[in-house]
Amino acid sequence: MKKVVSNMGIFLLILSIPACLALSGVQSHRYSKLTKEVTSLEKKQSELIEKNKRLISDIGVLSSSARIEKIAIEELGMEKASSKDIVRIEVKKPK
């Protein structure tokens, strides 16, 4: 009986070695796959940051007062109002 249990223990030990190697291979594959995914996401993040910087720069250029004034005068036919043309209206809040 002891010999059967001993043989069974040795048999299980022998079977566990290839199982451990197989699990190690699976973990290695998963690690490699996740590393590639992280690298891809970091690259995409870097591209998005650069795009965001360009868009912020474009906002600064497009919202400049000189550009807006030029469009107002040249394209929309507007002109600066003189101080006598400005009418101030005071609105009182109802109580």
C-alpha cells in the first residue's frame, strides 16, 4: 500500500513538471501580448498628445483679436463703432 502511494506521488510529480512548463509558456505568451498592447497604447497616447498641442495652438491663432478684426472688416463689412455710436442700456433686476 505504501509503495502504491509512493509511486502515485512520484507519478504526480512527474506529471506536474510538464504542466508547470506549459503554464510558464502560456504566461510568457500573455506577457508578450500585453507588452505589445501597452506599447501600442503608449504610441497612440503620444500621438493624441501631439494632436492636442496642435489643436490648442490652432485655437490661439484662430481666436486672436487681430484675425477676428480683419475678418469683421474685410469679409463682413463691419467697422469699429465710435464712442458716440455706442448706447449703454442699464437693466435693473426685478425684485
